[in-house]
Amino acid sequence: MPGFSKNRRSRTSSLKRGVIAVTTGGVALALPVIGATGAFAAPAQPAAAEKTVTLTALSAQGIAAKGAKSKSYSVVVGDTLAKIAREHSVHGGWKALYEGNKKAVGANPDLIHPGLELTIGGKVEKKWADKPAKADRVAKKESRAAERADRSERSTELAAQGAPAAEAVPAAERTAYTNDLDGWIKESLAIMAQHGIPGSYDGIHRNIMRESSGNPLAINNWDSNAAAGIPSKGLLQVIDPTFRAYHVPGTSLDSYDPVANITAACNYAADRYGSIDNVFGAY
């Protein structure tokens, strides 16, 4: 058995380990690679690798830092705002990311191209988070302004229709109507005067006593209207379609409401007969 020589030369490998600096998007990354000599030389990296772009505004140490308020991100192939927001834990999701980068992205958040620079985090997200609350406050303010303008316009219209005397009476001195048939008729007459609807106390009272005997909850469940599913209701026995068609603004939308019922019925009678005073039977 032959002995082993102490001077035996150790084997050498044609592969050597080392590190190589690879630059992607301006950031240097140290990556372990397998080095080679001679015929085992590593082939050149394809040009497509240049498309892989990473965080450009931060150093490798800055990427790992936790205290950064905002950062810049370059869009790569296959990115969407939703994907970027998810991977970078963007508060508010893709909508927040889009709001903070709307000028750069453009009108369509679904179209982002590789190389586009986005800002992530910091004041951008806070601004987006505050926006809904601010928009809600503005909307409420505008709604209140519109309501005031509408009330002012209605007051102007009523004055033009011939009720200056009623408008001139201070609120504290306006008539307090009793909650009975007499008060309902008088309140209806005041509203009718504001809207130019003709009618008298006697004409209204006469028709109420014939139709409902003064019962505001009266309902007819036996005639042809009832059979058709639209029974006559209230003091002046008005069916719902007629009530809705001749409802007078400023009164209740409930057809059983005494004042609303009387006023709508008188409005209908004025349109069909000239006045409730001209009605002496079923109408």
C-alpha cells in the first residue's frame, strides 16, 4: 500500500467566492456571488435587469430606518397603487396614495407607468385622512346655506302672492290656533291666503261636516276608491293621489293631518270647481 506524500499539492477550484456590487436604480447592494475564472466566467447580466427599480431617494441604511416621515418610490413593471399601498402599509390604502400623488399619476389611478416617482407616507397621508372630514364640513355648510336661501325665496314668493299683512306681524304676535275643528279651519284659511287659494270658513265647515262629521281620522273603506286600494281619508275625505297632487308646501305630508287635509282639499276644489264654497256634494 503506497504511502501518501506530505508534499502533495492541494486541489484548486476554478470557482472562487466573493461579493459583487450590483446597482439597481441608483442603490448599491452587496450580494454574494459565485466567482469564476477562465471558461467559467459568469455571463453578462441581461439589459432587462435594469428595469428593476427600487427606492431611489433613500440609502440602503435609510430604507431600514424606522423614523422616516416620507419616502420616494419608483414604479416598476407590474405595480398597481393597491399593490404598492399594501406592500408599504399605506394608511388609507390606494386612495390615500393616489390623493397624495394625483398630480404625478393623472386622472386615471389605474394607469401608472414604470419609472413614475411616488411619495409614500408623511404629510401626504395625513392630508388625505383629514380631507373627508373637511369635505363633510363644507358640504354641511353649503347645505345650510341652501336651506336658508330656499326659505328666503319662499318668503319672497308668498309676499308677492298677496299676504303682506300676515308677514308684517311679528312672530310673537302671530295667532295661536286651537287644536280643534275651529282652529284647523282658521289655520288652513291663513295658509290658503298666503297661496292665493279661495275659500271661506262656512264653505269649509259645511263640507267637513258632510264628509267626516269633523273626525280627522275618518276613512271610507267601502266605496269604489276603497275597492281600488285608495280609500278617502281625513276631514274632507281626500284620496292619497289627490292629496299628493294638491299638497300645499309648508303643511304636513300626512294626509290625516287636519290642516294639511283641509288645505289640499281646498286647493283641489279651487282647481276643479273654483272654490270649496262651490262644493255642495260629493266631489
